[in-house]
Amino acid sequence: MDSRFPAYLRWFVKKLDFMALPNLGRFIVAAAVIAFVAKNILHVPMDRFIFDPQAVLDGELWRLIVFPSQGITDLIWLFFFVLYIFFVFDAIEGHWGPGPTTVFTLFSYIMAITGAFVVGEPTPIWLYVVENISLAFGTLFPDLELYIYFVLPVKAKWLALLAGALLLFQFVMAGVPGKIMYVMVMSPYLIFFSPFLFSKIRNRSRSRDFYKKLDPKDWR
């Protein structure tokens, strides 16, 4: 993490550097493929790993381990999911390092689970983790282009805006417990990136004010 992030956040993340898991994206991809094969080819009852807060409270603690591809039943979708996760996590880890990437991902996972306990319903944990990761990716690399289906070029910032818009829509439409859940789900991104975004907005505002004060004659 660079100096654009506040010192206290960098200090805290550095203290948790012992948790760093290099090549985290590859582990997530491997877990997704294993879960897909187990469910759709070997017909293992993977539904027992769907996160259900009530089942966890009843003692089924293994449900805290949620596999990334639980909702994927088509091999094509698995292929694109694997490519996306591989590319995005490699990019973030290459920029941040394995420590901050691991901390951010784990924090997103924990907050998604905590939010699920608020609503007390089965929740797609990895959906919210990937949305946080997508927001982080789009913020760090706004102009980086990805090719959807290898054809359609889309900048990372638009994918981030799409993920943010989806979360905002879900927040608006949800009841009070749901709103609390979505705030908790979004908290990893907000905690990590709010100072970064405020600083960026402030700098842009200062730049606009500076150029407004310039006399066009000075450029002649």
C-alpha cells in the first residue's frame, strides 16, 4: 500500500502481514474449480457448504467455509469467473503485495458473514467478497481495460461502478436489517478507500480552482 492511503491504515495492515497468503487468487480459483467438480461431476452434496446463519448457530460450523463457485452450474461461467478472479487478484497483489490483499479479502469475507447473521438468511458470501474486490480493482486501476468474452473492451472503473450501483440498489430496496447488512458488507471498501477517494476528489477540486484562477493572457 502506498502513501495515498492513510498512515494508520498502512500501519494496521502491516501488523497483520503475517497473514499474507501469496498468490491468493490462485487458491481461490483452485477452490472454485474443486467445488464445481465436486458438485456437478462427482455429485457431492455441496449444498451443505452454503452459508446459512441459522445452521451455523445450530452447530454446523463447517458452513463458515464457503466455496467461491457455489452458484455456478455452467462450465462457461466457471471459465470466465476463473479468468476474472485470476486477473484481478494478480493485479491487486502486484500493486499492494500479498499482505494487504489477503487482509482486505479476509475482512470482506468476515464482514459478509457478519452481515448475513444480521438478516439471518442464507447469503452468497463470495458475491459480496468479489464485489468488494471489483470496487478495489476499479479504484486502483480505473483506466485498465478488460475484454468481456474476449471481445468487448470495458474499463475497470465501469465494472467498479456497476458493482457499486448494484450494492446501492440492493441497499435502497432492502428493509432495515438488509440496510445494516449492506453497510457491513461495504465496510471493507469504505474503510480502505474512503480516505483515498476523498483525497482524490479534493485534489481534483484544487486543480479546477487553480486553472480557473489562471489568466488566459498568461498563456500567450
